[in-house]
Amino acid sequence: MANTDIPWTAGNPNDRSVFGFRIRHGSRRGPMSKTKYLSLKKAGRGPRETELGGMILISRRAEEEWDRANERPTGALARLVKREAEARHRKARLGAAALKKKRKS
């Protein structure tokens, strides 16, 4: 369980652990969540991992490849990203319509 009293700061760029990866690919609010990382991994969209001595590591090269693939997705990944964006837009439109309806009543 994370200690919420400690302010989040960017981590060590040489930390090759999953946590280091999540920190580097987080936002100003903090590291990428475990849930997000695991959902990317489950969907086959996570970085390539290496197991070494019971630890899961993400090499610098694997992280760079992941970054490049996500900057300009192609093929099946591009189609998936497009579907996800469309789903977010639909959800936003539905939320805006529900809010508008609530304001009218």
C-alpha cells in the first residue's frame, strides 16, 4: 500500500523495474497505476519484460521500443488505439448529454 504522505517525484531513469517504468510513464499526478499497467500488459500493449532472479525488469531497449510503438502506432495497435479513442469520445458525449438533461430537470 502506497504512503500518501510522501509527495510524488519523478524516479531514477536507470530504475529498470516495473515501478520505475510506471514512474517514467506516469503524469504530473504520479506514476502510472498498477491497474493501468496490468491492463496494458493483459491487452498485449505493455513493454517486453525480462525475468531475472525473481524480478521482472524492463530493459532500456524494450522501453524505447514501447515508446516508439505508442508514439505512432501501426496495424492492429493503430486500430485498437482508434477504437479506444472513439469509446472515450462516446462516453464523453453520453456524459455531457446526461449532464444537460439533469440541468433541464
